[in-house]
Amino acid sequence: MDRLELKGLMRVKKILVTGAAGYIGCHVVKELLDMGHEVIASDLNFKGVDERATFCTLPIFTGSTDIYNQLGRPDVCIHLAWRDGFVHNSSLHMSELSNHIVFCQNMIAGGLKSLSVMGTMHEIGYWEGAIDENTPCKPLSQYGIAKNAFRQSLLLSTANSECKVHWLRAYYITGDDIRGSSIFSKITQAALNNKTEFPFTTGKNRYDFIDVDDLARMIAVASLQDEETGIINVCTGEPMSLAERVEKFISDHHFDIKLIYGAFPDRPYDSPGVWGDAARIRKIMAAYEDGKA
């Protein structure tokens, strides 16, 4: 990725973000705006979304073949919209899968040149060690199955397309914990309810944790470049035990709450250690920072 190509990355672009009011979406919108880009925020409501964005309530799953024009002919689409992302066996994942596929196909057919879609480590299923773009996928939840099928369909259908496709695979997200649904959100709620103890597992499992603001920056930068495409892990690449990360979270927030280790058994289907291979995203971020210098 040379300096000439980075000039294109630095150019002001019109970017459509679907699911803009979601847990990740509102942070991505703000990051893009702070970078100086024009953002069309697409969602059903806009609570918590940066008001510098242009708000768009146009339904995106109508199946319209003219959807690209209706949404303002953006240079880039970052497709984050997905219902029940925290409910891994919701029936909506499979029943709404075709809506996402048709939307992306119609955007590309209309003229979209760059598409980023939010992926997940849950596409993989059980795995021990680092996950890269070649790791085999055997998902174990309806969420993972749907996302895996979405990725396979999208990358197959765009293999010879002029549209640059980025499948951005996320891992364990922290931050903005009131809006989330993770263990960190539950600890935050327990602390707000004046609980002094929190039942916990052994906490020995190691995961790839990333703050939502850091994730949003990776999503924004990866989506604005076209040299690295396909599956890109948006992660730290640095595994940390759940116990260590949760204890740090409690300490950082000065919560007067104690973990009760062993109150819950470790789930037999959870990997003892799984994280993302961060080589590609580190290359992308380094090139971006170098281009700003």
C-alpha cells in the first residue's frame, strides 16, 4: 500500500452506515465524521447518533433494485445492520438472511464500488488458537450460521465484481457498557444496583478483547482502503484471560464489587483460548497512520 494509493484513502467520501444507531454503528459514524467524511446514517431511530450525520429512515430491505440511488449513491457502504446480534439462537438470523444478501447485491448492481460488512468470530465455531482468513468455519449458533452463509454468498457473488468487499470479523467488544449486553454490561448494571458480589466462572479462558472505539476506528480505516479486501480481522491479536480483563474492568471503573470465582461452571463448548490474527489490520492501520504523517 503505497503513498499514492493512500491519497485515495484520505479523500473525503460519502459513506452510508447501516445500523447506525447500534452498539457499534454509532461509534463508527462518529469516527468517520471526525475523519472529515460525509456520513449517511441509516436506521429506524437515531438515539445516540452524532447529529453531524445525515439521517435516513428509508427501509433498506424492500428488495428495490434502485436502492443504491435511493440511498444517495454513496462511495462506500458499511453494512452493520443486524437484528438480535446478542441473541445467538434467535430465529431472526436465518429468516432475515436473504434480506441482507439482496440488499448488498442490489447496492453493488446499482454501482456501489466499496462494501464493508460486519462479520463475527462466531462464524468459526469451536477453535483453539489464532483465527485467520483461512480458518475453517463450523458455526455452532444460528447467528454464526447466518453470518457464515452471508459471507460465503457475498464473497462468491462478488468474486469478479468491480466492487471491493471487506468482511470485517470482530471478536470480544468492550466499552459503552450501558448499551451493550456483555459480561461487562452486566457487571456495570450490578454495580449501579449496589451489588457487592458477582457470580463468575473460573475466568481462565483467553479471548481477544477490543474497546468499541478502537474497533470503530479499525472498521472506518479498513473500509476506506481497497488494497486489503476479503476477510479482515478487526481485533488486537493479543489474548487475555477473561478473569484478568474483568478484574481490570472493575478496577478501572472503581466498582466496589467482588467476583465469586467458580459460581458458574465453565461451558464445555467454550475454547480455552481463541483470538484473531491481526496481521492484516495492523498493516492497514500502519499505512493509514503513515499517510497522515
